[in-house]
Amino acid sequence: VAQGEILLDVRGVSKRFGGLTAVDDASLTVRKGSITALIGPNGSGKTTLFNLITGGMAPDSGEIWFEGRRIDTMRPWERGHLGLGRTYQVTRLFKDMTVQQNVVAPLPNSRWRTMFSDSVSGHEAARARELLDIVGLGSFANQPAGALSYGQQKLVELAQVLMLQPKLILLDEPAGGVNPSLLGRLTEVIRELNRSGVTFLVVEHNIPLVLELCDPVVVFSRGASIAEGPPGTIREDPVVLDAYLGD
Ligand code: ADP
């Protein structure tokens, strides 16, 4: 896996909820060109860290840098503008809108236009179709999103994120709830996008998938990283096994 310069740099970030420290002086880097995994037991702070990176909440301390800019004080849409995209654990598509309308929905002002008319501009529509072809769903463009399987909806969300031309995509459990027959395509799509220059940070519970797809793998426990390395090393690391089995 190509390991370029540091794209995302999380520096000593903490986040507390009342008396609970969900993210505890955590540091993490994502290098340009990588598919970096973030794994760890339930409750270890992975989702909270995602929210801190994309801007759903602010850290109590620490800094987050993206491409040499400090982003932890920016609004979420500003971070999106810089090239930071994310998907969610549970899909957030408009189920009654068509697949294609959903893909263009995150563009500025397009939500209202797509809701009240079919007038998506020719250029936007063409780009959405292109992206749907990339994720293998071109033939579903005019179906309502709610008619697709859960795994297909996750692929639509990936196309939706790509519409904003992100440099880094945070994937929150991309394989969760996806049936096995779609998993192969999902990993192939991620690989293909990575080859074309998109960097990924992936939270995923399917460990065999992580070990096959990602490098490096960062392991979280109790709010901070306890191990980081290539999948081969992580698989054998007693500290990692202990974190999973000990909790
Ligand atoms: P993970 O994604 O690794 O399962 P989370 O980041 O979801 O972990 O949660 C880390 C800890 O923070 C857990 O103990 C969880 O209960 C707590 N937590 C997460 N979000 C909130 C919140 N909004 N309010 C209070 N506690 C929270």
C-alpha cells in the first residue's frame, strides 16, 4: 500500500461525556493513499473520534489537522469543503427519492431542487450516473432508494459522498448489515477508489475484512490507540488480543 505524506493528524484529542472519558488523549495519523483501519472493542471511542474528525462534536482538548490546516474548530460543512467525507453506520438516504436524486442531494442547494422538481442539471445528473456505475448500481438510478437492499443503500451512500470529490472518506462500519454477496463488490469498489487516489479511514467490526483490505490497522482501547501496524503484525499482537478478550 502506498504510504504518502500525512493527510489527517489527530493530536492528543480528548472528549468527555460527564464523568466518562470516551476519547482519552488519542493520537492517530492517516497517510495519503492508505486505507487505514480503526478497530477496537465496543465502547472504545471509535465513533466519537469519527464525530470529532468530521465535526459532529468538538474535542475538550487536543488538535485535529487535515492537509496542514487545523480543522477541529471548523464547521462540519467547512471540513467537507476541504475534502473530508463520511458515511454513517445506519444509512441516511431519503427513501422516497430516487437513487440518483439521493446521490446529488448533498450538493449545495440541490436538496430543495431535487425535492420539488426533477430538474437536476445535466452535468450533475451525468456525474451521479457515472458514480452509480462505479458502485455497480447504474441500472437502479431511477428506483426509489427505499426499494434497494440495505447493502445497496450503503453503496448509494458511497456514491453520494463521492459527489463532493473527497480526498479522505471516513467509513463507519461499511460492511455492517451488508449481505455476503455484496461484500466482495464493496471491497472492490473501495480498492478501486483507493487506486484512483481516495484515502480511507475505516471503522469496521468484520476483522477478516479489515485484515484483507486495510493497511495500517490502528487498534483502540479505552479511548486511545494501543497498537498500530500492518495487518500481519496486528493479527499476532498479544496486546490486541488482550484488549478484545479482556473486556
Ligand atoms: P465505539 O464506537 O468504539 O463503540 P463510542 O465512541 O460509540 O465507542 O463510545 C465510547 C464511549 O462513550 C462509550 O462508553 C459510550 O457509551 C460513550 N458515549 C458515546 N457517545 C456518547 C454521548 N453522546 N453521550 C454520552 N456518552 C456517550
